[in-house]
Amino acid sequence: MPERLWNVNYCKVMAANFALFFAFYVLTPLLPLYLSEHFGATKDVIGLVLSGYTVTALLFRPFSGYFVDSFPRKTVLMVCFATFSLFFAGYLAASTLLLFTIVRTLHGGPFGALTVANSTVAIDVLPSSRRTEGIGYYGLSNNLAMAIAPTIGIFIYKLTASFELLFWLALVVACAGWLTDATVRLPQKDVVRNKSALSLDRFFLVRGWLLGANMVAFGFCFGVLSNYLAIYGKEQLGITGGTGTYFMLCSVGLMLSRLQGSRGLRRGLLTHNAGGGMLISLVGYTLFILMPTLHSLSIINSQLSISLGYYGSALLIGLGNGHMWPAFQNMTICVAQNNQRGTANSTILVSWDIGIGLGILLGGIIAEHLGYSASFWTVAVVNAFGVALFFLSTRSFFLSRNLNPTVR
């Protein structure tokens, strides 16, 4: 009989992960408006204030992997979740733009550490025979939060015009997630302390370096898309106000692919899922970028066709990333020792963050000098490079270092 996947502890960790990302996403679309209305911040200042969160999360993740592997995971998880939750009270207390900037920037630290700790605990409570499948399902809680939290946040703000209520909501939901994780029972395991001298492998999984490098390419593409989608759609496609719908469809694609892809993960077809997912994403990005070109060449003329291609690309990108992400996460874990799970998780997350950061930075520079169309054509090139790298090198790299004989 197969071991039980949906055990009580796994469901609790997933619920806590949903609460974590709900608290994050319910504020995300409204923080620029809050900074503008409450503090009179300009656009460049808003970008600077909000970018600090990502930078701090990126800096904390490698160290959080080390702490998760070197100390009792439940203790690390509780401390990270409590700190993450309390920072929402800091938003309520921040009376000046400087104080808000400090709180927002520091908040990225516990967020980066918590995402590593919670996902590592999820792996610990999964039965070994269902681990690859369970990691795929785990991401559904992120995707569900990303799909509904921004909509709920915007609805509440339109109804009440109260940012304070939204900060309280995020605080309460985060605390509920902390309480849920507090009831999780982890299997009794001795913490194996690495007594060797500090080295890069304590913070970054050197055995999986090419998997991380490959993930940087895909993070770059999503970084450009997520930050410059609205202005590109308006300038090149004449679509205004469709950003929320675009990301909603992207989230739907993510959830559908995680459900459908669980069958392949259950059978251990990691490279198959990863390869198929990145090819689907490549089609989605290419379709998105081709729409204005086809329109300018009069190959398509109706706004309906443009809209179908635009929103269709969201679904394809979501479907592709939903297959690719859990496959890459599983592959990274499979090349790591059992006492390096936290490091493996932080490695794949750091690689994604680096890619997103490069996408935001280079996408803006290219757009400034060559236009947004050039930025998105760069996305197509980088995505195609990532796909080629996987099939030419990363796949064989993983198979040669894989420590789990049940997957391929």
C-alpha cells in the first residue's frame, strides 16, 4: 500500500504556507498606492522602498538554509514565522517614510528565511515514497494565495479605503499561520552538525550549481514580465487594466499544471516534467512577444485576437512554470545529502531571486535605451537559452549526480 501523502502535518504546513503568502500578496498591489497617498512618495522613491524587501530576502536565504540544516528545524521555523508576523505591526507603527522604508526592508529577511524553513519542514513530514509528488502539490498553496489575495485586498480597500485594516488583516492571517505551524509534529531526528570549516557548500549547494544557474535564466524572464507587463501591454498592445486578470490566469495555469504534473512526479519523471514545462513556457513567452509584431505586420488586426494571444500566453506561462518549478526543486534536493535539504531549498530560491533581480535591472536598462519591445525580445532569447542549456547540459548534469535511484 502506498504511504499516505495528505497526512495531518503536511496539510498544516500547506495551510501555514498559504497564510504566509496570503499576508504577503494581500498588500503587494496596494503598497505603491499607500506610499503615494500616505507619504507623498514619488515613483522612483516607491521603487526604491519596495525593492529593499527583495534584496534583504535574497541576502538572508543562503544563511537560512544553513540554519535550517544545522539547528532544530521546528525552532528555526517558529522564530522565523513569529518575526515575519510581527513586522506587519511595524507597518502600523511606521509614522514616517523613513521608518516605513526601514520596516519594509528588514521584513524581507524573515520572509526569505521563512520560505526556506517552511518548505524544508514540508519535505520532512512527507513520506519518502511520496516526496517528489508532495513537493509539487506544496506549491499549490503559494499559487492559490497569489490568485486570490490581491483581489481580496483591492476589494477591501475599495470598500473601506482603509490601509490600516489591510495591515491588521495581514498581521492576523500571518499569526494564524504561525499558530498552525506550531501544532506540526516533526519526526524525531538528530541534528547532524557539520564540524568542518565554513565553506561555500554550507550556504550554497555546490553539487547543484548548474541547476541553480539554469534557474537564473527562467527567473530573469519572469522578472521582466512581472515588472514591465502593465506598461508593455498598454504601449504595445493597447491593453489597459488587464494586469490583474493576466496574473490570475497565470496562477490558474500554475495550479492546473501542479495538479496534472503530480502524476509524472509520482513516477519520478523529473527531467520529463522540467523539459515539458520549460517548452510550454517558451511557447507562452514567444506568443506574448509576437503579438505586437503580428499586429504591426497586419497579420492580426482585431483587438479580440490580440487579447486572446495576450491572456493565452499567461495561461501557457503558468502551465509551464507549474511543471518546471517543482521538478527543479526536486532535482536540487535529489543531488543533496539528507542533511542539506535546507541548503538545497535556499539554493533554488536564491537562483530564482537572482534571475528576477537581473530581469528587473537589465529589463529597465534595455527599455530605457531600446524600448520595452527590445526588453521582451531579450526575454525570448534568454528563455530559449535556458531551454537549450537544460537539454544540452543540465539534464545529464543532474542524472550523473542524482542520489535518489527512484527518479530520473
